[in-house]
Amino acid sequence: MNLDLSGKTAIVCGSTQGIGKATALQLAKMGANIVLVARNEVKLSSVKHELDISKGQKHNHIKADFNLPAELKLSVEEFIKENGPAHILVNNTGGPPGGPAIGAQTDEYTSAFNMHLISNQCLAQALVEGMKSEGYGRIINVISTSVKQPLNGLGVSNTIRGAVASWSKTLANELGGFNITVNNVLPGATNTVRLQSIIETKASKTGRSIEDISNEMTNQVPMKRFAEAVEIANAISFLASPAASYINGINVPVDGGRTKSL
């Protein structure tokens, strides 16, 4: 099985913590040159120094804010102009705040739409011509199992994640002929800062303990535990590899079996 990414360049968004960071570390181990993208310069520099360089890779980072999609696109375009095309794009951005859909303000939807779908579109447009010229492209969107089964209390997230999933499937149909695949990875409850925030918020609102909320959530998973970020990163990294050359336009849940639909 060919998992070698030597000579390939991967742009990994939201890569200073959680799933994004774990993905960057794994892709670097597979030989890819990594371009970290996030808004915190200090954290970007710190993660860059953790990346594997045993295969002679060159790693870089781009400071960018996903609340500003046009500026994000410009920054990536300038990087590509100076450094050459990228072969892999991992779209990964922190999810919107929780709450019921009916109670969300319209600007919450607009903000989430910009951070996720519009930013993804800007990045894809910035990179796709290079992928075509290289004859190799992997676009992997980290979204949510909510595209299969809406999650209670995540109204805005459920809505926006569904939009990204449909965008991704459309893009897969349009780009497959250029040897560019587009797929979605759907993490279940994963041991990240975002999950801890969700648990703490729910505990605060209900008056229950954090341990009680955590146990309730893990009991909904057949494997009876949360995922670790590296377990999601492994699925992303496989889809980025040559071995996944004929996998296109699909959703891949990595949730320990929690989602009840196939």
C-alpha cells in the first residue's frame, strides 16, 4: 500500500491544536511538506518545530483568519506563487458555538458560513489549478457526523456542516476527472479543546458534573470512549495518500460507531 507523500505539499488548516495539529504531524511523518494555517503566530511557530523533517521536508506556515475569507485566499495565493503548487488541502476550522437553531441570530449563520463554506471555496479556488497541473489533488474537509444525523444543541453547526458536505460532493463530481478527489471526514466526539468546552457548557447549564456529562456522552458510543485526535488524523492522512486514489465524494465517519445510520 502506497502511503508515501514524499514530494507532496499539504496545506493543513486549523493546525495549531486538536485534529488539525495531529493531521499535520501525521502527514509530515508520511513525507509531505506541511504548510500550517491558523491565526496564532506563536502557536504556528511552535507546531512547525514539532514537524518531522527526516525525509528532507521543508515546512512553512501562513498566519490567516478564517473570519476573513478574501484575505485568507490572497495569503494562500501569494504563498503558492512563491513556493509552487500544493497537492493536499485539509479544510479544518473550529465549529460554531452551540445552541438551538431557532434561537440563533442570523449573523451567527452568516459568520459560520464564511468561516467554513466560503473559506473552503476560497482555498479550493486558490489551489485547484496547481493540483490540475501536478496531476494529483486531495481535498479533505473535516466536518461532522451531523451531516448524517443532526446533533442536539448544535443548530448552526448542523446547518453549515450540511452545506459543506453538499459543496464537497458537487466538487468531487467536477474535479474527479483531473485526478483530484474530494472527501469529508466526520469526527465523532473527539478529545479536543472544543469537546471539553461543550461538556463544560452543558454541565454549567444543567448543574450536573463534568464527569456525569462525559459518561453520558461516551455511553452513546459503542466503543465507550472519546476518540483521540490522532485517530481522526489517521483517516484524513489515508485519504490524502496515493492509496486512496479511487475514493471520491464520500463521507467517512470516524466516531466509534455512534452514528445510527449507515
